[in-house]
Amino acid sequence: MNGERRPLRIAHIISGLDQGGAETVLYRLISAPGQTDTHCVISMSDEGVFGPRLREAGVAVHALHMRGPGGVARGLVRLYRLLRALGPDIVQTWMYHADLVGGLVARLAGIKAVAWGIRNSGLDLEKASRSARICQAASAPLSRFVPGVIIACAQQARTLHRQAGYSDDRMLVIPNGYDLSRWHPDAQVREAVRVQWGVGASTPVLGSVARFNPLKDHANLIEALSLCARAVPDVRCVLIGEGMDGANLPLMQMLDTHGVRDRVILLGRSDEVPALMNGLDVHVLSSRAEGFPNVVAEAMATGVLCAVTDVGDAAAMVGDAGWVAAPRNAQALAGAMEAAIRALGTPQQTERQARGRARVEDMYSLQAMVDAYHMVWARLARDYPARTRPEAQAHALWSVGNMAAFGADEAKAMPDADGLQGTERGMPGPLQTGDSAARRLLMVVNNPAFFLSHRLPIALGAKAAGYEVHIATMDGPSVPQIVRHGLTHHAIPMSRSGKNPAQELATIHALWRLCRTVRPGVVHAVTIKPVLYGGIAARLAGVPAYVAAISGLGFIFTRKKKGLDILRLAATGLYRLALGHPNSRVIFQNANDRDVLMRAGVVKAGQAVMIRGSGVDLDRYRFLPEPPGPPVAVMAARLLFDKGVREFVDAARAAAGHGTGLRWVLAGSPDPGNPASVTEAQLDGWRKEGVIEYLGECADVAALYARSHIVVLPSYREGLPKSLVEAAACGRAVVTTDVPGCRDAIEPGVTGLLVPAQDARALSEAVLELAEDGAKRSAMGKAGRALAERAFDIEAIAQAHLGIYDTLLRSRS
């Protein structure tokens, strides 16, 4: 799929258009400057707040008024007829009701290109309406059949919905984007707003923009405010949102119970939030559950400091620009609020404001969101070409001011769509290759998410050096992110298990055909299956140069020998065939893997190259002092038993009640497709036992390490673990196992401690040793940062790869 833009017709179905996060993002997305696609919006209820705004922006709005049994029945018929008449390229639904109802009706109307939109984290769903819970439960099994893709607003939303039964293969994450011309610091507006509130320029003002809803946990916020007021007597708090006014009796009772009514300014719902946000010093997100909280990015873009609860993607959003507290913990939230207030008027405030604004500019721009949605829609349109009617017949439904409320009579008057001919509305034709094949790189990786986390900087370095870069991976939700970086992506059929010979041959054939089409000068394969199959395909296709990256040999080479090992013999034969390219290099991350393949006669001495890992961005993973408070030992990894997860939990159990107050934190998610994966039942048992804190999938490891003191990885074997490289860059002492890969990622006794594999007691003792000795941790952290700067800098790693490509191409010439 390439990044070329072709205008598409998108019909959006949403439960309503009143004030809310999803409604705001929908409006922002389709009214963005430079929007090239054509949109119309179908509201299952009425036009609400955003209907007139959308029409003013040139978007047609159709309201179905689906209230009450009769209204619902009529609305379903109208929706079916409307979709048949519109003939959209894509139907994009928003939130549970529209996902279920709109998705099913769209499929009944013959539209296969359906994209669901998940706007809820899935956490604390019992606080949502009964109908929302029913729709979510019904949608989970249908997620494998109704939508072509499921777009989640946040990584945690994807993780929790996968755990709830949603099809993970169809899910991807597109973060919300923000119009920075609307959200920005304005000193004059700040002064005017604070005069209106009656607060002085030096008065610390907290604020929260959120409707009154149990998931927003205003009870937590108000209790935290009362605790914060003891340390900061002149603090004030502004509450903005639906229900945040004196008519809300439960709210007023909370304020009176905690004695803070005179400290709170209630503004209710407002259309002037960008201006009001300027009046705040600190914005507080007190929620117990979120997906991707818009208000956090909006506050950072406005130059307001942020204190957030660790829900949804909030912690990942603020990173090192804000303060993070545990949810449903008023004391922790009060501590974060106090820390933010103490930063006011200091260089720390200026630094965090600048970092916050920069994070929004870099990661959450409006254009990035528009481009990502278009790429997903274009892919769907290519896979499921729309049945379209002549332009003149459908024009009225896509035009502003025509049929704003689509009724039964009007629907009957529209021409029937049954006889329409299919038209191909897919992406442009085959890839056109240029003349400079020598400077064309094809990188083959099994998983698109793995490419993004481990090889993206190398690909971008090659692109900057003048290479035309192509990426071949399995299809998956991370593919649009690859394309957003200006890289050409090719989806390859590739199974994870390798148990079906026909499927494996199909993968080799697909790679051979891709090599013949793209005609790369260099093929660079990463991880076991791409190395084996990519090497064979490259030799068969006559590719001039081949690079294989061995990031681990897998269980076949690491298990103990027991007589004649047929699998090992077969794997050795495949490696000989794949790595036998006459103009090739094999990159190893540790000496043990290199020696194993050299002893087996698979790799020659001149082929082998040592590059320690995939590198780390030293600007993103910055050295920061340890945070105050009890020491935190964190393990961030896929939740597989051979990563040492069981030993981590057993070590935490053995250290329970230690005098340092040591906390054991586990981050990551199970991998249901892997037989070594931890199960959800086991995770639930550990959580209930209380010996560990489980965070789930972590989108921002740098921020996680910044809140930690010790990084732990008790793995049984690795290539060279990225988590330990990142720990070194962040200046955190490490405890890991004395096995290949892990021991290569540290300097034993200098940057961390080694313990035997599968020994929970030794692991516990080593972590406790560092927990008790802050000076030792600090020295190891500084040494780790020096090691990262010396050996793991991503720029040096990328240059090393470019050197290999250039050497092979010169040799070929």
C-alpha cells in the first residue's frame, strides 16, 4: 500500500451528536483543513450540538431520531435505505451502539468496507449504560465478521477489548489529533479569564474539563483537592463540563462533605474551553477509566501542566511532561497535584510546558490523524470495492442542506440500488520500480509492530541516505503507521506456527514474487522465519545482496540435545540454504548465537558481524534521576513464561512486606497465540493476591522507567533484549539472568546484577540488594547510561547497518 491520496466517500454513523469526546474527534477529523475525502454523518438520534457545526463546515448530516421502539424500527429501515442510496466507499461507525447497529445494517445493505470505532477503554464498563454494555458484549463475537477493521483510540482500549473477545487481528490504534492553531498558550486570554474568575495572577488554579459521570471520578478529584488544600491553602479549582454547576445536588454534597465549596468555581458546559484552559495552571484528570483522553493533549498543547491518573493512554500521553497517579487513590492524586503546583514559577514549569507542547506536535497532530484514517479507509476501499450509483443520483445525499433529516417518504423516493454495477475503487496499480535498483532496500520482518519497535530507525536512516525503502510484513493493525513514515509496505502471508507445509511454501513463493517485482539491491531479513524464507527467496530471485539479522535462535537450538535431533538437523539445513548467498552478511546480537551457527558450519567467519541489539534513541530514553518514594522494580515484557514472568511473581512473593516498601510492577500483555503465554486466569490470580501491580500493555516504556528504580528481566534466553538496552539509556540499574543475550546487554556488577535462570529466590535477593542500596543503584544507573551512549546509540547502530549495505553493493559491483 502506498501513501497516494484518492478522494473517498465516507459515511459516518454515530449514536448522537451531543457534546462528547467521540463527537469532538469526528468533527475535528472531517472538518480538518486540507481534508480531501467527502464525508456525510448519520446520527442515530438528533443533530445535537455538532449537527449545525458540521453543516457549517460543508458536511451533510442525516438524523434518524431512533428513540423508542417505533422510532428504532423506523430508523433501521431508514438507515438501510439511506446507505443503499449513498453508496459510500466506507462506512465508519463510532462507539458501541453505532458499531453494532450501523455495522450490521451496512453489511445488510451490501457494504463490506466497514470500520468500527472504539472510543471507550473497556475498563469499568459496568459504570456505562446498560445498552452500551449489551452492545459491547454483542459486538465482541461479531468483530470477526462485521468490520474489515476496528480503530481504537488508545493502546489500552485495544488491549482490554482484545481481552473482552474482540478480534485483535482487525484492531489498530489511531490516536486523536489536535488543531494546534486552536489549542495554544495565550497570555492575554489567560489574564482576562482569571479576572473573570476573580483569582489573582499568582493564585494556583487547578482545573478539570469533564462531564459529570462515574467514570470521570469527580469524588476522587474533590477528595484529592481537600487533601491538597492542607498543603496549599490558597489553591482554587475550576470545574468545566456538563453537570458541573450548582444544580447538581450530588456534586454539591461532595463539595460540602470535603469542605471545599468555597475553593471551587463551577462553570458548567462551555463552548469556550480553549480560552478557559488558558486560565489554568494545572489540569487534573481524575478518571477511573479512559481510552485516549482528549483533554490531556488539549491541556498540554495550551501550555498547562497535567496531573493524570494512570488510566487508558493518559500516562503515555504526558510522558515526562506531567505527573501520574494511581486511579481511585485520592492521596496519590493529591500528591501529583501538589508536585505540579510546587513546579509553578520554576524552570521545571517552563521545561515541562515545552515538552508537553512538543509531544502533542510530534505525536498527536491533526494532520497525522487525518492521514492515518485516510490510509486505513483507502486500504478498505481497495479490499472491498464499493457498488456505486451514477454521481447525479446520489449527489443530494452528500450535499449540505439536502435531506438533513432523512425520512421514510424521502427514502422511498430514492432509486433502488440493487442493479448497480460494481466499480473498482481500490488503490493505484502495481508498484512502479525505478532505475536505481542498487539503492533499493527490501526489509522483511514477520510482525509490523515488531518492525516499528525494533527496526524503524534503521529503515528511516536508509531512506535519509537515499535508499528507496520497502517493508514486507504480515498484515496487521500497525501497517498504517509504517506507511505514515513514507515507507512502501507489502503484506506477506506468513503464519506464526509454521505447522502447515503448504502455507510455508506459499510464504516463500510470495517473497520470491515480491523480490522479482520490487527488484531490490539488498534484502534485509529480521527474525527467524523471515531470515530462512527471505534468504531462500532472495537467492532464487537473484537479489544482489542479502543481510540476515539473527536476534535469537529459538528453542530448537537452545534445548538440550537428546540423541538424534531431526528438527535441529532440518533447521540447520534451512539455515545453510538461506545464509548461503554468495554476497551476504549475518548480523548477530550476541557471541553465543554466532558461535552456535559457526560450529554448525552454517556461517563463515567473513559473513558474521556483531551489532549489539537494535539500538535506542538516547533523546527519547533520557537519563533522569530516580523518583522519590519506595523503590519500584519493574518488568516490561511479553507475558511469556520463558521471559521469566513466573519467577518475577515468585520473587515478589518472597519479598512481600520488606521494610523498604519495595513495589513489584509488571507491564505487558499475554500472547494467546503462543503456547508459553501466561493466561488471563493466572494474571487475575496474581492481581488478587496483591504481590504485584499489573499495568497491562505499556505504550511509553521511557515514562514507565522514569517512574521506576530497578528494571528486571529474568528471561531464559534472548538475542539482546531491547528492554535492558532502554533501561541502560534511562539510567536504571538492572537485574537479569546469566544467559546468552541478557548478560550481553549489561556489564555485570557495573550496570546491573546477574542471577541464575529460573531461580526466583536469587532474583528476589538481588532485587532487594539494590532496593536497600540507593547509592549502588545510582552508580549502576550512571554506568548504564554511559554504556548506552557507547554501545547502543541508535544513530551508530543505523550507520553500522548502512555500512553493511554499502559494502555488499560495492562488492557486487
